[in-house]
Amino acid sequence: MAEAYCVKCKAKKEIKEAQEVTMKNGRKALKGTCPDCGTGMYRIMGK
């Protein structure tokens, strides 16, 4: 699984319910939630 930084917990966590999305500029990103607090997490992937 992919990891991202949770702003609310201030720690790196695994993304829960991660799904790959495409941003407006064409780059890919992972979007999901924090497993502990439920805050939205976002990680921009490479080209």
C-alpha cells in the first residue's frame, strides 16, 4: 500500500481506501483517507 502524510495526525500513514485519480494537469495521484482520524489524504504520483 502507499503511504502519505496526514496533516491532522502529523505522521506518515498508509492510505485507507486508496483509489487512483487523474488531476486536471494529467498527472496521477492517490486519494484516500487516514486509517486513524478519517481525514482525506492525497499523494501525487510520478508521470
